[in-house]
Amino acid sequence: MDMQAPAETVLTNARIVLEGEVVQGAVRMQGGEITDVSTATAMGEDMGGDLLIPGLIELHTDNLERHIQPRPQVDWPHDAAILAHDGELASVGITTVFDALRVGSIPDAKTGYGEYARRLASELMQLRGAGALRISHFLHLRAEVCSATLAEELDAFGPDDRVGIVSLMDHTPGQRQFADIDQLRAYVQGKRGLSDAEFEEHVTQLKALRETYGEAHEAATVAAAGRFGAVLASHDDTTAAHVATSAGYGIRLAEFPTTEEAARACHDHGIAVMMGAPNLIRGGSHSGNVAAQALAEADLLDIVSSDYVPSALLTSAFRLAVLWDDLPRAVATVTSTPARATGLSDRGRIAPGLKADMVRVSLLGDTPVIRAVWSHGRRVA
């Protein structure tokens, strides 16, 4: 696939969503970058008064894992899965993604899970090097503390692997996301078909792994993030004490805090709060935790992630626009704020000198409809 951007493209008669305002005007792109944003009349491709927003930036999606294993025990060809994932994200307006890959395995045939991240990351980078991908890909390593092999799997990555985020994942039963064991039981037994006895064995195993490796694996994860030059994130903080521990590690990004107490403590410590778009759209968490809308209403929501439904990212931004009566603020939760949280100063806004990642959106009532997507100045959807 030829990824070279056109010499120059002008998008005119658009309602351009900038930081803090929406203006009627035109955007010029050349060489993969935005060269001018103007409110003057210009000749070019007529946007028909549609909205022009920055390309969406996704920090935590399990979508690639879903493509490589579309059903339990089904391993799909990885090149095909990566390309399908990349195309799907482009089609819903995501132009930068941090692909979430689990590191940390449990070698158990029934309740365990195997190592895959290093191989998949290499395959992803090979396709990127060949110019086969439509959008920008970085890695988000989800470091499972309750595992037997986390430290070794982290050691397989280095500074050249485009690891942008490393998140501390502690899924010890009875705390954080699964403080309610019955919620964990429903999730695991529904997903893996475990008997009651097998589920109890699984819980015992995870608690033993946390007891044996927990502190060492947390230290290894913090060190690895520093070695990669990656942002360190927390996951499922539930209490103010959890957040204080996160702040002590230097964490500045909190994924899916499970209570308003934790979200408020995050803001007290200068930690950005990210919540899932499905939670916002469904009106609550599938795990019974705090609703994203409640945090938005309390001004405790900074970033939205599509989590497990890529198309939800754009929809959630427009839900927030109605809730806050502020479209630029809502769009920022899926563009400029995640860019800043991960140190990407070259994207996330429509401004001269930044990457020409943009999405043309029209509205059917309050429902956004994507009309076109540009990545690095090249139309990809």
C-alpha cells in the first residue's frame, strides 16, 4: 500500500473543531501535515458545512486481541487479523492507536493463558515497516501482576518497540475491578465455561501468584516503563490508597477507576482519568463499577477509550458534547487530551505543523456519521 500523502489537499466549507471553539473555514494539508487553518473562503474539496475534527486517539483497546482470537481456541492468521483491525479503526475515525497487548502468562491448560505479545508486536511492526497500515500504531503493554512470567516477558521488549504505555494490571480476586467475587464468577465462567470447582481453583491460583510475585512484578513494570520511555498507567484504582500508591510510582494516567472516590483522588494527585466509551454509552459498567457519566457530571472525566467497541469512541464524544453542551471540550477527550497524556505533541489538534489526521463528521440528530478520514494527509476511509 502506497502511504505517500498527496502534494496538497484543501478541505473547505467545514465547521472546524479547534481547542475551545468551532470556526467555519478551510484546512490545507501538504506532505502529511496541516499547513494552514483559515476562516477565509478557499477553493478545494467542499465539506458541505460538515464538522472537521482531529483524528481520534485510542489509548486502550482490546480490539486486536479480538481479531487474532475471534472465538475461544481459534487462532486467526495474524497478518490478516492486524490488517482487519487497522482497517476497522480507520473506518471509525481512529488515526492513532495504542494496541493493548497482555504481558504476563499463566501456564495452565484450563484456566491459564499463554504468551503472545512479543510475536504479535513484531508482526505488527513488520507490517508497519512495509507501509501496509493505514493509521499510526503504538504498543500498550498490559502488565499482569498475577502471572508467573511477567518480568521475563517485559524483558523481551526494548526502546525500539514503540511502547507508549505500560499499565499495571492487578486482577487479584476480591479487589479492584472484581471486588465482588460474584461478578468475577459470572465473567470467568461465562467466558471459559469453568465449573464451580474450577473457578475456585482459579481464584486460589491468582491469589497465590499475587502473594508470590506481586511486589516484584510491580517493581519490574515500573522499571520497564522507564526503560521504554513509556507512560506508566494504573488500572482499576478503587480507593484513595490505591491512587496514592499509583502517584508514588509516578503514574499520571488512570485507566478505568472503579469508584468516584478513586477518580477524585486521581485529580487531587494530578492524574488524568480515563473511562470506557461502552460504560458511557450503556449507562454503566458491565462489572458493576462507577458509571462514566457520573464522573463526567462531576467533572472527573478527562479521556475516553473505546475499550472493546472501536466505534464507541466517536459516539461517546458526541454524547459528552450533549451532556456538557460543549463540543470542543468533548472532542478533546478523544483527541488532544490523550495526545498530551502520552507525550504526542505532533497530533490531536487541527493546527499548522501538526499531522494531518482528521475526520469529517455529519450529524443525524445527535448521532455522528463519518464521511471521510485522513491519516497523515492521506484519505484512508
